[in-house]
Amino acid sequence: MKDNNNKPDTKELFSSAYEYYAKYRPGIPEEVINIIVKHFDIKLNDRILDLGCGTGQVALAMEGKCGEMVCLDSDPEMLKQAQKATKNSQMKLTWINRGSQDLEKVKENLGIFKIATICRAFHWMNQRQVLEDLDGLIDENGGIVIFGDGSFWTSQEEWQQAIKRVVQKYLGEERRAGTGTFKQSDEPWEKIVAHSVFKFVETQQVPIVRNWNIGGIIGYLFSTSFAAPDLFGDQVDAFKRNIEEVLLTIDPKGIFQENAVFSIILASKKNR
């Protein structure tokens, strides 16, 4: 996990992708949630702050594990999808249309949390500033969790590399981030976190095997900032046909296996 110094406006990153995000992004495995709950000894009366909550996947996965979640995202359309997905939740949920850069402005109204979670979103944030702002929001016995499972762009399966080449054919060699490009530095996130108040860092990895069909693969691509539908303009249908042709060449049955890894950074204020 590396630091990203290019911080685009996250509201425009997924402007045409939010419905695909809600439908096609894989959920968070129970094993990942169990690691977080056990590490921080999360109880049913604990509060969790979720930054960059997107379509509410952390809230869905934490159902029955804590008592309350406060979830922030800068994209109002993402929050609408999150509220729809969690409408039957039994825990207290608060949705706030703010980005991580607004933490300092809203923190006095948020209260204190056992942990803060950042799933598949830390690369869009000003990491050091977020860590500093979180200090006053997290209980002395709590901490933060930064976790995610990469993307098709960085994955190494043959079929993933093939679809990456198709994306590059239409949108250019560099990885897009909405209308801009994605830049990544060489500084690991673990090192950045270790220099914050959450200096006691532990990392864990959970391997995952997923099976995809062609519709799911296209839906996932359209959920990303590097292949959102609007980026293709009037070539979007040609892109979809091209993806399908390439995938069927690799496997005529149209079923593809992914060997992914959920990387988890668990960082505490006190040594656990």
C-alpha cells in the first residue's frame, strides 16, 4: 500500500459510476471484519466512524458487530445508494455528505469513536492530514483500520491484464482518475501511519478467490474511477463489445477466477 500525492476532487471521480459501484463492487469478507472486531475488541455498544464510505459496504459488513456508525462521503449519490442498501439495518446509522478533508470542520459534532475505518479510499485522501484530524475523534484505547483489495488495474490474472490493455486502448496508457490521472508515490501507507498518533501498526492479509462473469467484469470496470462510463463518451458500447470479445477469446465459457488479497492495516494509539 502506497501513498498517493495526487488528490483529485473525489466528487467527480465516480460521477457516472455510483450505481455500478453499488451493484458490482465485491462486498467485504466476513473474515476481514472478524479480524478488525477481534483486534480492537469491538462491542455492540461501540461507535465506528467510516471515512469515504461509498455505497455503505463497511456498514453492511459491520451489521450486528457494533452499535452505531457515522459514515462520511463527499459524493451525495454514493450516500443515496448507501442509505438504500442499509435500509434494513438494526444499528444506528448517520450519513454525512462530507469528505475526509472536512473532518476538522465537523469533528466537534461527531463525538468519540472506538475506531475509524477507511476501506478502498485512503489513496484519495490527504493521508497525513486525515490521521492528524482523526486523533481527537478516536478513543485512547481505539485506533484506525485502512483496508482494501486492489483493483483490476493492478491485478495479475491473464484476463485482468487483457482487459487493462483494452481500457488503455480507449483511454490511454496512464491510469485515469476521473478526468485526471492517478499518481502513486513510493512511501508505504504503513510507514505514514506509524509516524502518526496511531503508531502501533499491525498488518494482516486475507486471500480471497472470486469468480466473475462478463457482465460482472464490465459492471466492475464501470464502477471504477479509471473506467467510468462517461470517460468513453460515444465509444462506450464499442468498449463493452471489445471487452466481451477479448474475454471470450481467453475463456469461451465466460467464467473467470480472481485470486485477490485484502490487505489490512490495524493501527492503535496504545500497544495492544
